[in-house]
Amino acid sequence: MSDPTVLPFAFPSVRGKKLTAAFDGGRLTSDGGVLLLAQAARRMRIAEKLAAVIPDRRDPSRITHPLSEILLARILAIACGYEDADDLDHLRADPAFKLACGRLPETGADLMSQPTISRLENTPGLRHLIRLGRVLVDLYCASYATPPDAVTLDIDDTCDVVHGQQQLSLFNAHHDERCFLPIHVYDTATSRPVAMILRPGKTPSGREIRGHLRRLVRAIRRHWLKTAITIRRDGHYRRPEVMDWCEANGVAYVFGLTGTKALAAKVEPTADHIRVVRALSDKDGVRGFAETKHAAKSWRQQRRVAARIEATRLGLDWDCPCLVDTENASA
């Protein structure tokens, strides 16, 4: 029914409750939670800080939508599950989104449309993107009242599947998908996000990882000069360039390491002892840990390796070998 003046009418009651249908609800929205997100964004001034590092070459006399407002609307839309810029073509008139951006739902002007969003997203260059990433690190560091004594950062890439021919998307054989592989960095103690880096769908090289890590640590050091930083990563981040840089710059690390026959031979004495302990105690399983020195041909020095070893009635299992920084990391 399109006539908003139709009088309300009643349905049969349900379990003694009156049920009435009416068409005078006005403009409705299903995204009421966006107001809470907007309140958090305003308190942290996320949009304003991001807008400050992006060039705005528009004529000031013709600006209808400030840069910070465009960013805020885009951030809130993504947070509510509207990933595409053209979603703003209908969200621009949504009463909840208008309120979240500081406009009245009925009398306020509509928000920006998709073309405005797309122009914004094509404005920043590489240097501006690096500055945007630095803003996120600044917000993370500001979340601590005082600099912590030490932080451990988990770094990993996540398969972001695409459904078209987006720029930088590649086919990844490991994930068997055409995707991006953005890098995510989180603080392990608080689960707070530290940095996100959108990148092509391929395994990063040692040189690329070193560059990202150098910029990340440099941004953190601007706030925390004495905080001990430990990096934790999967095995494909274990590159000689990365380990050499960490050791030269006082950054501790724990990297996953693929098991080899040579490494298995080095932990065999510990494994044999665990077998004996399990047999003498007649337990279902006994777990222990081994530590040894190991070096691949591409490494410039030997490094410390720790591994978990478990002996059960069915045999021996050893996994989770980790490469540990020889100078900066504790046992």
C-alpha cells in the first residue's frame, strides 16, 4: 500500500495481545546500531585524523560534504556490512546514517553519493596511504594510558576473496581463490588492532615484509621509546631480510619454522628422554619441549629453535617448531 494516510486496522488478537497494523511509522531504518559506532568514532576523532593526512584539492566554495564527513560515512557503512561504495546511493537518505553524520533525518540534506566516495578513494597516493596507516598506529598507542613495558604483536595475512577483476587481486594456489592477502597486526594482550595493510593476493617477499615492519616499528617508537616489541608470525614470514632487520634494531621475534630431518635429528635426544619417561610412568602421553641451535644456508648465523614434543602410546609427535630471536627474546 502506498497511501500513508490509510487508517490503522486490527488483526485478531494473539494470546490475548492486541495486534494493530498502521502505516504512519514515518521513515524507518534497520541500522540503529550505527549511532553507537558514530559515538565511538567521534570520541576517538578517527575521521578527522584520517582526513588531516589526505589532500583535499576541491574548491572550498563548492564543498558540500567535508572530507571528514565522507570518511565517517564510509567507515560506518563498512562497519555495518555495506562494503561497496555504491551502497551509499541508498544509505545517503537513511535516517540513522544521517543522524550518525550529524544531519537531521527529515530536514537535513542527504549524505554523499557513490561518485563522491569513489573520487575520494582515488585521491590518496602511496605516501598518503602510509600516513593513513600511521594514524591507525597512533590511535592504538593512544589507547594505553601509559607506555607498556612490553608488547607482543601478532602479524598474519588473511585471504580476502574477490568476485571480479579487482585491481591487485591475484589467484592464490594455497587458498585456491582469487583474492587479496591483507596483512593484519594485533596486540596479543588486548586484542586491539594495530595496523591493516591491503596488498595483492600473493605471499609477501622478505623485502616487502621488512618495509612494512620498519614503518610499523618506527611509528610505535614515536610514542614508546623504551617499550620492548616482540613480533610473532607464521613460517612464511621467516625471511633472512626480516630476521636480520629485527636483530639489528632490537626487535624480538618468534617465527614458525618448518620441520626438517636435520632439525628432527637435533631434538632426538630430548624426544628419546620423553619416550622413556612416558614408558616408565605408563601414561597416555607426556609432553616436553626441546631447544637447539639451527641454521639454514640462507641465514648469516645460527638461531635458537624451540619445539613441542609429545610421546603417546601410539608413537612420537613433534610439531610447532619456532624460531626465536637469539639476542632479544627471553626463553
